[in-house]
Amino acid sequence: MIERFYLKDYLSFKEVELNLNNGLVVFTGPSGSGKSILMESILTSVGGSSCDATLCESSVTWEIDEDACGIESDDINVFKHIKKEKSRYFINNQSLSRKAMSNVAAKYLRHLSLKDFSDFENENLLGILDERIEANSKGIKALREKFREVYTEYHWTEHELKVIEDEEKKIVELKEFAAFEIKKIEEINPQPNEDEELLEIKKELSRKEKVLESISSANEIFNYEHLVSGALESLDVDSSFFDDAMNELRAIFDGAEERFNALEDVDVESVLNRIEELSGLKRRYGSIEEALTYKEQKIQELAKYENIEIEKHDLKEKHEALSREVQELADALSTLREAELKSFEDDLNHYLKNLYLREAKITMQKVEYSKSGQDVISIELNATALDKISTGEFNRLRLAVLALKSEYMNKNGGVLMLDEIDANLSGEESMSVARVLKQLSKHFQIFVISHQPQLTSMGDQHFLVYKDGTISKTKELNLDERVDEIARIISGDKISDEAKKFARELLEVKK
């Protein structure tokens, strides 16, 4: 629910703070006092509309999906719209786009003045129907879950079969291509790290002659080795350190000569050609290791193509078995739903009669499987499609559907916002709408603008919107003030005793 709303500097409003209760919250007041402006600003505070208020802020008890929007949920979450040079939107002081805020709020708030068809979507209508069945006989939830599980596997096997059939159409070409790719890599037959070893050989060959020449010149040092040893002895200095150093130097030179002499039989041209072949593989595949990995993939693909007929046969058998099971489960769901459909229609029409609407016809057809089964529900009002009926009829039909849904709700359904849903209705019609809203208010926080005494009297909380000079203000009314306001709605500015009496009677009826 929305616990608190704050508005600053919007058209005729300077500052408004509303502490809101659950249930049916009614806003009344003379025409032009600012009721619709106030409703618009509440919507703006949660991203559902846009206005030029300096600040619109709502404190709500809604849970926020942190993974979806990246904002941590608190016990009370604060939605805020600020307008300076441009509009900015915040949840818990973290900035986000209006669309992102609207998506968060959409899970909990609906503005019924808009022609939104979501309440008539098949998933929602089936959900209401299934809840009724579950309440009466139990078992359909388990059946629906089992169907969803089997359908998911059935849908997967169907997809895999299609993949195989698509592959079969080009299997020859795919096999040839895989074999060609394998052969191309095997002809070169690269070994791991071979390119690095060959580059090292190339580097050694390029400096062989120069290094050997340097070693040959440096070998002259050994011709004077005995002189140094003799000089050290004459100085009574142990010459072992010098002997060790000379032996180590001799070993280095000998090792280098052996290494370079081993390259005598290496064909430089062959090394360069091999390096070029490996470079071609690396250009195509990224590295020798990636080329070898690619070859293994193609070998596995080739094996898969060879075994595709066996795989297809096994998958086909599995798909046929799942198809039979899905059909049995779908038929079982349809049978339960068909048995409940007439009662569902009767109860909907009971609400519609109370709302002074024509009868609705509910039909159910079988279509291709979805996660909910094979059934699609559609509603027509007096043989008229929903997109052809008036907005007033549409919204009252939505109320009837919501009322049906609320009968089996065990948690708060969020916030419903209605403008003047009882506009242009007779007293009896207005009272029927009020009774439906009163039932819905057990499960929804409902904000409604009303010009009728019947709906106004049903409110759990009543705010008067009025003008003080040119400034719009709001006031939460106590019982006596509610009597006066309802009497004003009945008789106009000159409140009569009869109007007050009728107002008190309406409020007594509510009790």
C-alpha cells in the first residue's frame, strides 16, 4: 500500500501531505478543486504519469526486486519524482528512469481509468478459474504443475527434433565440410607449442655464424690460462676459483658449439615453410591449441552426424510418449475447467447485474498447447467484443473480474486507482459500484474520485479537496465532516436537513 504521499508546488497545490490507510480511500470536493490533479501527482510519484510538480513522493510497503532493478528493498520504500529543469525519478534516493520506476510500480499499482486489457488476458482468467476449482475440489494446482513440467520437456524434445530435421536437410554438406576441416588440419598435423620451438630454431640459425665466430675469437683466452694460474701461485693465492671459472666458461662455449653444430643438418627452407604453414593455421583459428580444439569439435560433429538417425529415432519415441501424456493432462485440465465455466459465468454476471451491466458470455476454446494447457477463455459483453464496448462498461467489467478474483485472494493485491468510475450513474448504479469496491477493498488499497454520495459513504478514509482562495488544499474528514460533505454532494452548497439525514443513513448502511 501507499502509506504516505507528499506533493509540493503543482498548479493550484502548494503543499500536501496525506497519511493513507488501507481499504477504500475516497477523494471528493467541488468541481475544479484539484482532485484529478492530485490523482495525477500520485501516479507521477511512482512513474505512472508525468507532471510539473516540484516534488511528488510516495512511501510504499511494496517489495522491490533488487535483481531486476538494482535497488535494495527496505521495509518502507520511497518513490520520488523531482522537477527542476527536467524530471528525475528516484527509489530510496537511487536515480533511475521513469520507465524503470514504472515497471517496478506496475506489479503493485493499476490505474483503472486506462483501457488496460491485462485483466482479460488468458493467463489471468485461467488463474481465476483454476483458483475456483482448487477451492471447491482441490487437485487442479498439482495437475497444472504436472502439466507444466511435462509440457516443458515435450516442448524441448519438439525443438530438438526440429533441429535434427533441419540438420538432416543439409547433413551431406555438413559432413563434407567437417571432413574437409579435419583433413586440412591433419595434413599440417600441428603439435602443441611447435610454432614456438620452430621460431626459436629460426632465431638460432639466424645468429649461428656470428655466435660461432665470437666463440672462436674468445677461445684465445684459454691460451693464457696457465699464465694466470702461475701468477696466482707466485702470489701464494689459491687458484681454484680461477680454475672453476675457466672450466665453467669452457663448458658454456662447448655447449653452444654442440648446439649450433646440431643445426648443421637443419634445412632452413623447411623450417621457414613449416613456420608459414603454422602461421596460416594461427591466422585462421587463433592459435595451434585452438586449431586442435576445433579439429576435435569437428570430429565430434562428424560422429554426431553419423549417429543422427539413431538419435532422431530415440527422440521421436520420447516425443510421442510425451505428446500422449501432455494431451491426457491437457484434457484433464480442460474437463475440470469446462465443468466450472458455467458457474464462473453465472458469478461474473451476478456482479455485472449489480453493476447494472448487460450479461457477459464466457467461452473456452482449445488451441495449441501453452504452459497453462490448451484452453483460451474469451469474454463478450452482450455479444460485443471488449474493444468495442464503452470505457465505462469496460471499467465496470474489470471491477467484476477483479471482484471474482478477490474471492480467493489471501494476500494484498496492491493499489487500484480510479477517477470518476461512478460518473453519470444513477443512485442505485452508484451504490452497486460502491458495494463491489467495498469488497475489493478487503484485498486492495483503492483510491477513487467520486461525485456520488453512495460511493463516498462507503469509504474507509475520506479526503476533501477544496480551494482556499486560489490554493488547493486537502483535509481528512471525521464523521461529522463526512456527513456535511456527503450532504453537499446530495443537495449542493445549500445543505438541507433532508440531505444531512440521508447522508447519515448512508454512513449507517456502511457500518
